[in-house]
Amino acid sequence: MTASLKKTTARLALIYCVVAHFSVNPALCQEPGPPILDLKHPHVPNRILATFDDASFHSELSALSPALLHVRPVSSLSSDWIIEVQPHQTGSEIDLNSLAKLAVSAGAKHVEPDYLLSVLKDPNDPAYFDRTTWWFNNVGQNGGVTDADIDAREAWDIQDSASDVIIAVIDTGARLTHEDLKDNFWNNPGEIPGNQLDDDQNGYIDDFHGINAINNDGNPVDDHGHGTHLAGIIAAKGNNAKGTVGVIWKGQIMPLKFMASNGSGSVSDAIQCIDYAINKSAQIINASWGNVGQSFFLERAIRRTRDNGIVFVTAAGNSSQDIEETPNFPASYTFSNIISVCATTERDTLVSFSNYGNLSVDLGAPGASIYSTYFRNDADYHEISGSSMAAALVSGSVAALIQKYPDAGYEKWIEAILQSVDSLPALEEKTVSGGRLNLNGALRFLQTNEDLVPAHLQWLEGNRQIRITGSSSTLYAVESTEDGKNWIFHQAVLTDFDGIALIPMSSTQSSSKWYRAITVE
Ligand SMILES: [Ca+2]
Ligand SMILES: [Ca+2]
Ligand SMILES: [Ca+2]
Ligand SMILES: [Ca+2]
């Protein structure tokens, strides 16, 4: 054999090793030397990246086995190359290290797996960047405890907006012209603004964004500040380089005013707002107010919200009391659509003034030194503490859940919020869930329980291999469970054009576990 024929033969043998073809003589595959690829991190299963000093290898490699190997540049601007094995043409597993050795033997200067990346989104709003908004991502700033937060940074990768969700903030109104809110108000589709006519004939002239139940008009202007502050906690516009950021960066806030400049309002005006929210198809009502008195009429109005599938988020109150002893309504009502919220600090303790209750307060959420939009001018911001603010964080979180899982229904949305809390000693015996809101957990709770598309999974070769049959060219997460409930990520795989992926398994991996493959969002 000539030297060049020897070289070609060796490479052909390597290709067969790469795809572990059944006809290969195993002795050929025992290449000396350690593996040259680091495969610990998620990567595309059938592909490596390689650089070469010149491009002559391209024809050389392709000529070896065009049916098995696909060689192409990474991009039109790049001198780096993708070397890909076509797994559906082999029906067998791929050894990326052998593929890398093949590339090196053809002159590759550097080879590595084609790693999978995932984004972590940070908005560019100043109050997020200077870490004022500790409740989204607590890294210990201002004396806080790391991760005493709702994991918004992680959650925003899954869902950062709720453009289709209408959130009625029944409160003191809102500053409609505020720079960080004006794009995130609900617009009444049946009403033409500013024409002095009641176009949708619902009794309110020009109720384009909401109503004022005190004056019975369509102008829910805020003369107190509380409502504007809540609106920003829920949906201050994200990533606009201005002010702060809400739990959702985009959404539809419907401000409904029933409390006046002194911060108080009547049950009848509150009911007027509740019924407006029902009529206009709000999906969430934020009710950050309360009273020790029980109202038959208010109770009946909240029952109507339940019958319409609306999530009713309310604050536990701020008088340091156990509301099982001293009820506070609406937090103390027991309808299945109510989420009642107490306030926690940047150290994951209960705020000293916050009410609590092990039967009727569902969970805690950050409610100390919360910075948000304010009502005195269009660029006004202000820090306030209270269970009101905690409730607003829950409302924004429910909005993200509804946007992501619109068909789940209010019981599922609430279950997701309550089942995914971070358990805290401070909230044990003081709340139903015993924990503090975690938006990332809530989104993932429904992700694993609702609508991931599973692939067909089949064990091959005496449990030494899993074959996935799913959609074409789709990324799947392979997960395993011991108890049928808690799923642990195993690896990510990309199916080929025929929807097939093959995963080698060791015997320890396969024993006494269940596996599944689900689409990655
Ligand atoms: Ca966190
Ligand atoms: Ca109207
Ligand atoms: Ca009008
Ligand atoms: Ca902003």
C-alpha cells in the first residue's frame, strides 16, 4: 500500500468507528490516545466544529463517505467548519471523539463539540441594572440574602411578557401618561378615545383604558400613587432603558379607580370596578386593599369573578396580625380563585408589619422597599413597602403563566404558583404554602405538567441505548425520574430530519429509572 492509500484506509476505518457501524471490525476502532473532546456540557449529538489552515481537506473528507459525512462552513463569513454525521443513515450511535480524531487526521487545528447555548435575559432598565430591584435577582445587595428573590431573571428566559393578558388593577387609578407605563395599558376595543361619546354603550364615555367608579367616568387618573405603583410592579415596560421593569415587560393593565386621594373607597365602587373587569374580560384582578368588616355584596362579587375564571389576587394586610384571629377581607374569603399574599424582605423573612394566616394567606412575596413607577409626573418613581406590593408581584407572575399557558385555567395557574414556592422557615405555619413566590418555578411547574410535546422513546441493545422518535430537527430534553414525579435533566439532544436521535446509556443510568424526552422551549 502507498502512504496515501494507507492514510485513506485509516480514515475510512475511523468513519466506521464514528458511526459504530455493525460491520466494522472493533479492533479498528481502538485508536490510541485519550478522548480529545470535552463532552460534559450539552452539545449537538452528531456534529463537531473544526478549523483548518487550508480548505483542501474539504474535498478530501467529503470524498471519503459523502453519504455519512456532511461538511460545510459555519457561515459565509467564517473559515470554521461544521462536520456532521448523518445519524438516520446509520441507525447507530455516533462517537464524536472518533469524528474529532478523523478531523485532526485531515489537518484540523482545533476541534470542539457544537455546544448548546441558552440565553439569560437582562433588561436594560436602570433600576434593574443598579440592583434596586432586589426582588427579581437578589445577589446580596443592600444587606439582602442571595437568591431571596422570585428568580425573575431565570423566568424571563421562558416568559418575559404577557401581551394578551388583561390585568385589572382595582385601586386608586394610574398615571396614564407615565413614561414607563403608557405603552402597557389595556385599550378598550369598543371605545374611540376622546370623542365624548360612549361608543360601546356601557355607560362610560371614553373609557379607553379603564374607569373611575367614584365619578362614574372613563378617567381613572391617579391622585394618590398606590395604583400607579402597583401597575409598575406588574408591568413597567421592560428593556426600554427607562426607569424600572415589571414582572412582565409588556402587558395590558386595566386601571379601575375606586379609592380617592385619601386612599379609601367604598365597597359599592369596588364592586362596580369588579363587574367592569368581568364585562371586559380581565383575567386577573389585583385587589391590594382590605377591611376587617365582612361584606355580603363584596363576597358575592368575588364569587362572580370565580365563576368567570378570573384569578383574584389580594393582599393579606399590614397590621402585623394573624388573620385567622382577626380576619381581613377579601384576603380571608375562601374562594378557590383567591390568592392572598403576605410580604417578605430581602432576607427572606416576613416583613414586620405584614399580616399572615396559615389557612387563608397562601404565600409570601417580596414587599419591602419596592421601587416602582409613581404618580406625580411622567418620570416619577418611588419606593414603598407593603403586602400590596407583594400581591402585585403575584399578579404579574400569574399574567406570565396565563400568557404561556392560556388554556390551563385558574385552578392550574394558582396550583403552579403555590406548588413552586421556595419554602421558608419564616412562612411555615404562617401561610398555606409555607413559602415565597418563585416565578421561574411556577412556569416550570406547568411546563412539566401541561403541554410539552413528548417524543416516543424506545430502549435498544439491552438498555444500552435510547432511540427517540419525535419531530424533525427538534431539540429534546431527556429527563429521568425515580419516583414518577420529580424529573431530572439528563441531556439535550437534537433529532435529525427524520425525527430520530440515539443516546448511548450506561447500565447505571438505565437501572430503576423512568425516562422521557420532551421538547425544549
Ligand atoms: Ca434568584
Ligand atoms: Ca364606554
Ligand atoms: Ca368614546
Ligand atoms: Ca422600564
